[in-house]
Amino acid sequence: MPAAPVDQPEHRLGPLLDHLARRMRLRAESVLAPLGLRPRHLVALTVLRAQGGSSQQALAGTLAMDGTNIVGLLNELEGEGLIERRRSPEDRRRHVVELTDAGARRLSEAECALATVEGEVLGALDPGQRETLYQLLQRAATGTAVNCVDALESPPGDAATC
């Protein structure tokens, strides 16, 4: 005999959010690839811009990455000239990571490309509805506190607009 159904809301959000996230991710990957970026690169560059640079260790903590993976990520970004690592003047054992001018330009290009992707995926929503969706998702995301949420919240006022 089947168990009695649990009292559930009429609409389940998880599958719908997963579907939209998958669509967004696939399109984002396709527009980032010609720029030589992957989503993890974009997050690291965004955090570095928001923080004005970071120690390598602090960046690893913000991105919730272990030391080996952060080194690999930074090697990729440094190889493209998008970041610069140098010894900290206060503590020679630490590396300071900063976004280069080329990194800031590439990030701006990526953000413009991603704005187009958002327009495609969320095209059925008017600007007010998109803002409401953003605010609701931001509230939900901060309720489960991911370290990089604040850094990703909004680019600085001097960032290029699309």
C-alpha cells in the first residue's frame, strides 16, 4: 500500500530552477568559450574586481577551493594575462592576486555577453519582473550564505555597461 502523500505545495521550484540554470549555464559556456573563459574563471575575476585584489589564501577561502585547485585556476588566468600574482610586501610567504587591465577588459566583455544570454533565457520577463526575480534569488542565496555572493552582487560603478 503506497504511503499517503505529504502535504506539498502545488508548484515545486527545484526542477524549474534547475532547468533555467541548465539553460543559462549552457548558453553562458558557449559565449564565454570564445573569450577563453569558463564560469569558474568568471567568478574568480569578479571576486578579484570587487575586492580590489586578494591574497591567494583568502581567494581560495572566498571561492571555497582547496589550495591545489586555486593554484591551477590562477595559473590559467595568469597565463592569459588576466591576473597578476606577486609577493606580499608585508609577508613574503604570501601571494597577492590582482586583476590586470586586460583582465578587467575581458571581464567586461564577458559580462556583456552574459547580459545577452540572460536576455535570451529570461526573455519572457519584463525588466521589472527580472529585478523582482533577482531580488528574490538574492534573498534566497544569502539565506544559504555563499562567501562570494556579496562580491557577485553588483559590479563597481565604474564597470562598463552593456
